[in-house]
Amino acid sequence: MTNIHIPPIFKSLSEDARYFIYYGGRGSGKSHSIARYLVCLALAQKLKILCTRELQNSIAESVYVLLKNIIIEYNLYPYFYIKLNSIECVNGSIFIFKGLAHNIESVKSTEGVDICWIEEADKVHQNSWDILIPTIRKPNSKFIVTFNPTHDDDPVYKMFILNHHEKSITQKVNWSDNPYFPDVLKGEMEAMKQSDYDRYLHVWEGELRTISDAQVFKNKYVVKEFETPKDITFYHGMDFGFAKDPTTVIRCFIRGKSLFIDREEYGHHVEIKDIPAMVRNIMVGTDSYLWQIKADAARPETISYLKNMGINCVAASKWAGSIEDGIEYMKSFQQIVIHPKCTHSIEEFRRYSYKIDKRTNDILPIVVDDYNHIIDSVRYSLSDLIKRKATIYDDGVL
């Protein structure tokens, strides 16, 4: 019999638990790996396996075809009877396929299930879960749950990701865990990463869908590698940490009609004595005595300390409406290009948002005071340009 390989990320399937949760982005091989595992298990022992999902109008919408193809691919058809609506093994194992939304009473009456595989579990409604979970009650019965995350209020996400179930094993699985990830998909993934980074995170990295019209820099920033020019004017900015807030330092530059962020430093609970090292890490390869860094004016004592340490640090200009003016100035660039190594910058530009009225869902002209420490550092670095409303021009700023 042909050996069937299952990626190492799924080794937790052999552990003792009632719920096995595998979630992540496209190309991870979740469905194919679980199907291979269940085919092997059905061959090894007599099992009743229920394969279900929220919507299944026909057998073609289930994992029936996937299981069938795996049986054929590995020349296992002598051991299985592929019937019209089920797959049976010569040892008595059986795969049955049912939808939940329009067939819940039939599912409810299903007895003796050993394993319930729930595919596309992010679409399963709470009512379906409430009926399905007590239905699978045979001793040592198990759930295998696979899905691509969509929203944090989806029942499966709330039950198993936000609130860890004590009888569950949860594993995020992405394309990088799939040894069979095809080159054609890698090309598509890289193209999306360059053109729409937020969509890339959701589709390929299994992040929640968070993009909305409330996102301040929606469709304005991109993440891609670039070489920093040698003959360029750098702008440096710093935001000091307060309580739980991080201390951040950035370096950026303007080229053509684009703003580039090529370096960042980010740290929680940073002692004042350690800030000069953060600044010098940003300015490595340059002369910290010559390049100026603009910092939050709310901490004059820290600015004074940095000056005494030989760092050319000055307070960034602030005025009524400086936050809003800074946002509009940054949005006036054709694009904001963030180097992939600047992971905190990427996160903030993705999550920085306007408030939403919870009663009406209207977007309010008020920026949420969160995910803005790197962004404030960028704003401080450009504060003089923002204040005089400098115009973005092909060769820099006028």
C-alpha cells in the first residue's frame, strides 16, 4: 500500500483531545491533509466519520470529491466502495456527508459518530453548533474543525480562538507549513502581497478580515522591499512610551511622490538610558550628530537628556489640528511604501482607524487613539513639512 504523507504541522492529531482546530490562510493544505489523515484512519480501524459544513445543497459541495480523489490518487480504490452519497471501506468504516443549515434534524438523529469533520467552520451558525456538539456523544468521539478566519464574532472563532476550550488543540496553519505549496500559488500570493497587503494577510496568512472604510490609510500604503538611496534626505521621528505605550523610532524619506519607511525601532517599558541605543540603531551608517530627530514635545526632559547624550533631538511642532493635518499630508502621497522588516509600521498602518458609531455604524471624523505610535513618529519626523503644507513633487518636496 502506498505511504500517505501528512505534513508535520498536523502531528497534534495523534494527541488526546475532543476538538482539533486547524485554521489559517489559503494554500495551507488543511483540507487535503485532514482528508489524507481520515482515509488512513478509516483503513486502520472501523469508524463512522461525519463530514459536514453549514451549507451543502448537493454532495458536490462537500469533501466527498476530495476524499474520492485521494483514494484514487493513492490507488486505494480496492479498499473502498465509492457510492453515490457515501464512501465505505471494506473494514466497515463509512464516510457520510451532511449539511447543517437545511438538514439539521437529520444530523441530530445521526448516531454512533466517531469523528465529525467540520469544513469551512467559520460559516457555521451558533444554532448549528448548539445542536451538533451534543449530537456527537459517542465515548472518545472527536471533532476536527478546519476554517479560514473571517470575523472575530464568528462562533467558531469565539469558542476556540478567543476563548480556548480546555479540551481542544488549536493550531494555525498557513502556506509556509505546506511542503506541497505550488509555485503557481506562490506567484499569486506574492502579487497580492505587493498590490493589496491587507487582503494578502487575510487570504494567505489567515488574519481576520479587518479592512473597512474606517481604515485611515486604506489603499494608501504598500509593503515591498526596496533599496534605500545613498543620496537622500532622511526624516527621523520618535514617540516616547507612556505606561503601556511603546517607545518608537522611525526613519523615512521622500522620493518622487512616495513616502518610504525603511527603519523602525519599537519597545515596551524602555528605560530612558536605553533610548539613545534605539536612536543609534536607526541611524547606523549615518552620523547621529548631524541628522536631526524630531520627538514628542510632551517630554522635554527626555529630549534634553538625549541632547546631552550627543543626539540632535528637537521637539516636533504641534498646533491645533496637527494630528488631522498630519494624516492628510501623509495621505497626499501617491503611496506610502513600507519595507517588510518594519513589522510594527505595517501593523499600525493596517489598523489605524476612525471611530464608528455603534448605533448607526456611521464612520465618525474622530481618529481612534490606538495603533498610532509609529504613525505619530512619522508625523513628528515630517512636522515642519506638514506645518508649511509642503507640496509633494516628482523630485521631493517644494
